[in-house]
Amino acid sequence: MSEGDSSPNEDSVDDGVDLRDKLQAMEKRLSKLREIRGQHNDKANRSADQRNAVQKQYKEQRKKLDLKLEEIKAIRAIVKQHKDRRNSIQSQMKELFGRQRSSRDNEKKGRSVGAEYNKLSAEVSGIEERLETSGTITLETEKKLVKMVKDMHKRLAELEPELKAQELIKVDLDDIEGTIARMKQEADDAHQLMLEKVSEADEASKGMDEMFSHRDFLKAEGDRFHDAFVADKEKANEIHEKALELMKQVTEVKGLMKAERKERRSWIDDHNASVVAEMQTGADSDEVADELVKSLLEDGNLSIGGTLDSDSKETVQRTKRKPKNKKKKITPWRKE
């Protein structure tokens, strides 16, 4: 093997350099992708923390609103109770007023009935007394007077029930008036209590619009931070997918480089073995020694001294004085 053949193939070296450069570029890009992915994850985590903090405030605000609404609801329930009581009393008062009006009408009617009854009674008494005491009236006149008395008695019989009913209405009318007075006071009291509770509810409702507005703001902010969290997470996942694909390519390049290193190692091992074989002497190698012995046996006799019988003393001495030619040293390749 010549000295010029002792170097590795230049194309292989160039391929190795290209792969190393490619691997370095890919690893640099992979590191950049990981950095960008980390940035997106950090942003997502910050958005998540802000979202959680805002949502906590939102829950607290909603709890305050619920308590306030329950308070106002309880007050309005009392307002409704007083209002219902007032309306109920007023409804009863209207009914009693109607009865009172009817009673008064009946009273007026009762007075006319009494006057008629009294008048008829007096007339009946006068006619009966005339019939009993007068002896000068004719038979025809007597018949007419008797008939008149019968008709008057009949009318008196019709007026008697109305007179009795009028006496009962008078008693009820006195009670109705007192009842109406008491009920009017109760209705006024219920109305006043209702107005007081209405004012209390209005006072409790102050600031509710601001509380509702703040609640809606917190909800919107929580939604905004959540959307930002989702967006950054999606970006981080996209970068992660690219990083996984690039890692596969890095693994492939590393495999190619490993195969090339293995191929170069095999070539260097063969080269070094050939160099060692060339540098060996008969004393170092049994095979070389056997070849030398075979060659000497074919050319002449071999004596114990290492000379042939045909060699003269002078030739032997000249041979002994002749310096040995030094073999050119061939340096073996080191393994990478």
C-alpha cells in the first residue's frame, strides 16, 4: 500500500462535515423551538394565573350580590305583606261601605213604611170606631167601610215584616260604622309600614347597578384571560409538534453519523493492520520467517550460522559489515 493511499476518502470526510454542520443547525433550531415553546407556555401560565385571580374576585362579587339580593328580596316580601293587608282591609271597607249605603237606603225606606203603617193603623181604628158607634150610615156605606178595613189590614200585614227588618238594620249599622273606623286606621297603618319598607328596599338597592357592572367586568376579564391562555397553549402545542418532528430528523442524522463513524473506524482498523503487517520482520512474524526460510532453501544450503556453504569467508565478512537498510516507517491512523 502506497503512502498516498493511507488517507481516508475525502468524500466521506466532506459528508461527515456536512452532517455535523446539519446536526448543529438542527440542534440550534430545536433549541430555539424549545425556547419559543417555553415562552408560549409561560405566557399561558401567566394568563391562567390572572384568569384564576379574576375568577376568584368574580365569585366573591357574585356572592356579595346574592346576599344583597336576598336582603332586598326579604324586604320586598315584607312590603308585599303590608300591601296585601292594606288592600284586604280596603276591600272589606268597600264592602262595608256598600252595606252601610244599603242600610241607609233601607232606613229611609223604613221611615216611609212606618209612616204608612201608622197612618193605616190610625185610619183602620177610626173606621172601625165609626162602624161600631155610628147608627146612621147606610148598608152600602157600611159595606164599603168594611172592605176598606180589610184592605188596610192586609197592607198592614205586608208592612210588619219590613218594620221588623228595619229594626235589625239599625243595630248592624251602628256596628258597621265602628268597624269601618277601626279598619280605616288599620289600613292606614299597613300603608305606612309598606311605605317605610319600600324606602328601606330602595336604600338597599343603591349601588346595585355598580355591583352588577363590576361583576360583568370581572366575568369579561376572566373570559379574556382564558382565551389568551387557550391561544398560547395552542401555539405552544404547535411548536411542540414541530420540535417532535425536528427531533426525529435529528435522530436520523445522528444515525447516519454513527454509521459513518463505524465505517471510518472499520477502514482505519484495516489500514492500521496492513501497516503493522508491512513493518513486521521474521523475528516478529512466524509467517515472514517461514517465507525467508523457504526462499533461502530454494537458493542454496542453509547452515546453522545463517550462511551457505558456497559463501566464502570474505563474502561472509563483507555481508556482516554491510549496514542494514532501514525500512521506511509508516505511521498507522489513529481511531477517531
